[in-house]
Amino acid sequence: MQNKLIMKPSHSSSILSPFLLLAFTLSVAIFYCAGFCYITRLQDNDRGPTTQTISKSEKLPFAVGEANRGCDIFNGSWVRDYSGPLYEEWECPYIEPQLTCLEHGRPEKDYRFWRWQPYGCSIPSFNATLMLEALRGKRIMYVGDSLNRGQYTSMICLLQRNIPEHSKSMETFGSLSVFTAKDYNARIEYYWAPFLLESNSDNRFKHRVTDRIVRNNSIDTHGRHWKDADILVFNTYIWWISGLRVLRGSFEDEVKDIVEIPMDDAYRIAMKSLVKWVDKNIDPTKKRVFFASMSPTHQGSHKWGGDPNGNCYNETTMITDPTFFGAEKSLMQVTTQEFSKSTVPITLLNITGLSSARKDAHTSIYKKQWGPITEKQLANPKSYADCIHWCLPGLQDIWNELLFSKLFYP
């Protein structure tokens, strides 16, 4: 029989061993924590000052449901709908006279009786009550040029009939217009910034049509006014295609360093600046950011196979050629390329293609004119037709229906 040697621990070693074990465990933990924390700090430094991100399993802010998977709501066709627009021109006192086509003598009304039908799915009907409840205690702000002002006005018209007269107000503070639904403590706002960057056209009421200059690295000039908005809807396009120059430095410099650069490169500066601003200032767990793509123009009917000398004047039907695209395709590419680099979701409202068919929906000559019309112009109405802006009610209400869909059913 083999004997086993058994050693009994002394009283002192039985007391010390738990403390030694605890000390060893703490040392290992501290060692690994120090290493992990150092790596984490390096990763954070590499990422820079970005905001939180949303995992795929989390709902975007304001979402109440999910869209039909795999369905592009911007790909579809126009369908006749004689149920009428969601509001009448005379019902909405907030429409500027540059957009009130019926008041200014437009003889036909067919442009108002169309709805957008995506292929393979449907967009939800605009619900003013849901929109107002979602905006309770919050702000939605449209930022950009006069086309975004038209979409802002459309949103007010879609909502205001649900608000008692004594519970709504409209105020203007320089570049900022604010419509308030008092019972909801909700604000629908518009901020004039045609380039998003600082420019020599930043005076909303007196801006330069020619000799446009944009200051590089200047988005914070306007961006400080956007930070507190809960929903942001940006646009910028039409002013970039008429030729402009970029200022390096300040408008206050005695000697200004101004360079001319190609349109695409200039537009990329704006898109890069917007992405950088959004990543720095927007918390995607609480706020939503949208960007409305280029609003198409119809200033030359030869582009869609019409009169070689015509434009949108007297046009009452749509363009049936599905390949017609009424904006600069290269700028759309710039937009999608830069937005793909954003760490914060920027939802693109791709309204360019579906709006390209709507040569019938412009204000044309049926608007308040900025200056007197000469006898020569009266003899040739197409010479002063506005083929850039849109009648209200009209096409821009559809843009807001698409915004509504992407906000609540992303």
C-alpha cells in the first residue's frame, strides 16, 4: 500500500492566500482594462468628433412603422386623381403671390389632379394630425433656396387648416420664417441659405442674381441657426448652375482671394460641408435629416422634343419620355457620393426624376411679377414665363407626402 504525503497548510498561509488571489485578479483586470481603454481611445481619436449611430435593429426617430421592403417610393408613375388637392389655394393665406397661379389667371386646373403612385407599393396618405402630434414641442426646419421655401409653404398649407385661427402665427426674423402651431408648441420654419454656405446672396430680400460668390469652409455661418431643429430638410441646386466663384478667406478681407472652379467641384464643396456639419451636430437617435434633390426646370422645350423655341409656357400636359431628366445628373452623383460617407443618416428625397415630367406644374406667367412687364414681353409671354418655381397647391405637396412617408415609414 502506497502512502500519500499530505501537507496541512499553516494557519498564516490559509489567511493570506485569498488576499493573494484577490490581488492577482485585480492586477490582471487593471492590466487588461488599461490596454482595452487605450485601444478604445485610439479608435475614438481615429473616428473624430462624430455623433452616435443607430443600429439596424433600432427605429429611426419619429418612425411609427416600416416601409415596404425593397420598394423605391420615388420610382413610379403619375395617376389621375380627381378627388382634388388636399387644400385649396384660397384656403391658405400663407402662399406667396409668386405661387398663386389661379389667383393670377391660370385658365386650366388639371395640374392639381395628379397623385404619385410608386411601382409595387403605395405611399401613406398625408395625415395632418399625426404630423402635428409628432411635432408637439419640436421644430421642423427647411433650409435652402426659394424652391425649399415653396415646399415649406406647402407643409404649412397641409397643416394649417387643422389649427384654429387663434392658435397659429407667422413671423419673420431676417433669414428665418417661423410658423407656430401654438396648441402643439410646434414650429415649422424656413431658413434662407441658397448655397448652404455663406455667400454674397444671403440677404433674403435683396440678393445678387449675377456675380455670385460662395465662401469656402463657411457652413457654420448659417449652421448655428439650425442646430436645435428636430427635423431638417435641406436643398440647394439652382443657384449653382448659373456660374459662381469661391472665396478663400473672408468677405471682410481688403484683398479677396477668389477663384473660379467647375460647377461639380463647387457643388462638392457644399455637399462635403453639409455632411461634415451633420456628423458634428446631429444626434441620429433623436433627430432626422433630409435632403431634397434637384428641382427640375423646363426652360427649353427642345430638350423633350417640343417647340425648338418654347418652354413651359402654355404647357398643360406631362412629358411622356421616361428618359427626360430636367436637372444636372452630375450633381446628383456628387450628392449620393458624399452622402454615402456620412455617419449620420441623411435621407435623400429623390424628387428630381418624378418631377421632371411635370412641365405642366410651373407658375409660368401666372404669378406676381417682380417688376413691370413690358409691351414686348406681353407680346411674347414665354419670354417671361417662370419655368423654375411651382404652383401651390400642386407638385410640392407631393414632395411633402413623400417626406411624410420617409419620416414615419422609413
